[in-house]
Amino acid sequence: MLIRTASHAQHTEAENSSFMSDMLGGRLGVAAYRRYTEQLWFVYRALESGSEALAADPVAGPFIRPELARRAELERDLAHLGGPEWRTGLAPLPATAAYAARIEECARTWPAGYVAHHYTRYLGDLSGGQVIRGTAERTWGFARKGDGVRFYVFEGIGNPAAFKREYRELLDALPVDDLEKQRVVDECRRAFALNTAVFAELGRLFPRTA
């Protein structure tokens, strides 16, 4: 509840960014969706590269769940969008590089901060990410839950509502003191701001085309 309340403004700003509004409104081409998916790959590479080392950590370890892993699905989507050579010339936008670097820093030095990024990304995928999947299927003709949108399909989670409830219970039980909890709340706000910066750069690259 503290996180939701404290990050409400940043969450709303991210959802209402011009890039996301235009993409969800079907006003951008598939090239914009591909570029967005590429940026997600850098973010999730940072998240999941650090997860193995944190698996036994008392703070971050309980959140490391294999059914959440997204990198392989992102790579399958990118191969569908860009062909087998999709990695050629691939580079993060400056805002994406900053976002990934912060995740990597938290993974190395601050497990509770890593949890903040884990929460904002994965629970967002399970919730609002499904809206993006539906838009992508309708707008660009991807098969329902097929290649191109597999990132948003959590095949290992049979009951998303129950999973999210369990995840929030873990978050409530985070084994840290009140001061550290406030730092985690602040890092969630930072995560939203970093994500919004990525949207802003994408918006400049892909102004509305229709």
C-alpha cells in the first residue's frame, strides 16, 4: 500500500506518456513496438542476470521465481520481429542504459533495492502488460499469445490473481526495518521515473503517425 500510494503519480505519468498512449491507441507502427521490445530486453537482461546470485539472499531470494523469467520470451519475440539477426547493431537508448545500470547496481549492492525494481517490472507485466498484448494482437496481427507477444504470456502462472496476491504478501513481509522499507518505496518511485524516461525517448523517436 505504501508503494502504491507513494508511486501513484509516477505510475500515472508512465501510463499516460505520449508514446504509450499512442501505442495503446494503435496509432504507431510495428517498428515502434519492436523498438520498445528491444528496450525491454536490455532491462530484463539486467534483472535476470543478477537473479542467480540473489537466489539465496534472505531479502531478494524469495522473489526469484523461474515462472517470472522473461528474457527467453523476449528473445523469441525479437526473433519474430527482426529475424535471426535481431541482435545485429542492437544498442540501448541512453535512458534504457541508465535504467539497466541502476538495476545492475542494486543487484550487486542492495538486494532490497533490487526487489523494488523486480516488483515494479514483473507485477506490471502481469497486470498492465496484458493490455499491451491485446493491443499488439489487434493492431499488428500477432497470433493470440503467440510469437511477437510471448513476453506477456506467463505460461507457468496458472492463476495470475493468486500469484500477485502471494507476491504482495512477500513484499509485506520483507525482512527489513521501517527505514529500509521507506528506501524501497523511494526506489520504486525511481524505477517508475527511469521507465518514464525510456518512454520519453521512444516518443521522440516515434511521434504519432496517424
